[in-house]
Amino acid sequence: MNLHALRLFHHVAELGSVTKAAELLKISQPAVTSQIKKLERELGLPLFSPLGRGILLTDAGMTLAQESARLFALEKHIEQSIEDYRAGYAGRLRVAATYLPANFLLPRGIAGFKRKFPDVDIQFTTTSSLNATDHLLRYEADIAFIGGLRNSHPSLEKTHWYEDEMWFVVHKDHKLASSEAVLAEVVKEPFVYREQGSYSREQLLSLCRVQRLNAPTVGLQMNGFSELIRVVSEGYGVAFLSALEAREEVERGNLRRIYVQDAVMNNPVFLCHRKEPLPPHALRFLETIPRNNSG
């Protein structure tokens, strides 16, 4: 079927006039009439009945008018959908993040973004740094926020996104609470560790190796941040963790910092994505997420 002729027919049927359709489309009336006659010959059906100076749709014409209206309404919908995608107002955004950005850096930005751009479908995954990288490489994520990333894959672009401090914290009544100390003194205390392979644990062990100190005793190992904070808040051990994770309990007075002068360390968070252009909605998303590029 000739879609150009069908489009002309649609406008004539919608406006009820060849003249009005020709004026709208800025073509001659004979050109419109000629195309519609060709469409009638192609279909083998009359579409209009003569009615003085007006037009009257036949039954076949009414059927075709209804279906063509649906077709061209769908065309407009498709065009609008593509325009919304190009403008970053719609699309699917798959985000992977490690624990720190997932829980402390991204929630407010995600909520604000969804209020502003409700037609962007965000699929969010909290995972390890290794798995976040794998999600990108397997095209299962569009962007990833990774804390404490040591090395990135050569196929990925890495941008510094946020810089946080690492803190030593203890219960408010601990003998080292709010004191200044050196690492050699602090590591004599039992520690509450995160799981093996976690950034905080690896960095603490690295500090000990650099200063040729024995690693602290593993008083407890906790796989979850909430459990770790709760144990230390109840009065057991020392924790080494990100300031973002500990700040709320420190401000409440449940925990106190130990100011370890020879063990100052930061915890960087990186934005990672494949070395290819990001979709428009991903760029809009990144504009809404607060960042701190200090450090």
C-alpha cells in the first residue's frame, strides 16, 4: 500500500475536504485527488461517494479512515517517544553500585530524578566492586558507582566521583574514644571486620603492612554494615570504615572517633561506564546526582 497516498486520504477524511487537506499539506488539489484515485485502484474499492461540492466516505472508506487514524496516531506516538528518548526524558537506565554509594550517595538523587523524569525506568543493583565491573562488561549495567576501586578494566572509563574519609570508631566509653593515637596503639585492640575482600578490611591490612605492624586481632567478622555498627555501638571492638557509614552514629553520640595521626586515608568512589557514548537519560541522571570531587 502506498503510504503517501494513504496519508493524503487520512487528511481528506479527517478534514472532510480535499481543499482543506491540500492547503494543510501545501500541495495542489489535483495532486491530492490523483493520489486518492490511485489508492482506490490499488485497493479495488471506492473510498468516497460524490456529494455535491463535499465528500462522503463509503463503508470501505470509513473502515480505512478508522484504521489510518490509528496508524498515524501510532506514528505520532513513536515520533514523540523517540524525541523523549533523545531529550533524556525516557528510556531504561541500569545502575550498579557498591554498598557505600548505594546507601549514602545515590538515594536522594534517584528520588529527585524520578520525580522529575518519571518515564525513565531505573533498574538498580547493589553489588560488589567486582560484580559491578562485570555487569558493565556484560552490558547488564549502563553505569556503575564503585567505592575503593583499585584497578579498572581497559574497556571501561573511570571518573572520580566522590571522596570520603576512613575513620576508626569505638564505643563512646572506650578508652581510646575521642583520643589522638598512633596506629601501633590502635591495632592492639580487637577489631570488628567486614568480610574478606572488603575495601575497609583490605586498606587496614595495607596500612599495617606499610608500617610493619601485625594485623589487628579479628574480634568479630560481620558481613553486614548495620550489624558491624550495632556491635561496636554496644561496646565491643574497633571498626575501620567510611565516614559516611559512621557519621550518623558519631553525631548521635553512640560512637566516638579515634584520631589516628599516622593512618589518614580516604575512600574514593568512581563512576564507571563502557568507553562509548552514554544514552541521553544517563547523562541527565548524572546531572542530578550530588558529587564531591575533592581529595
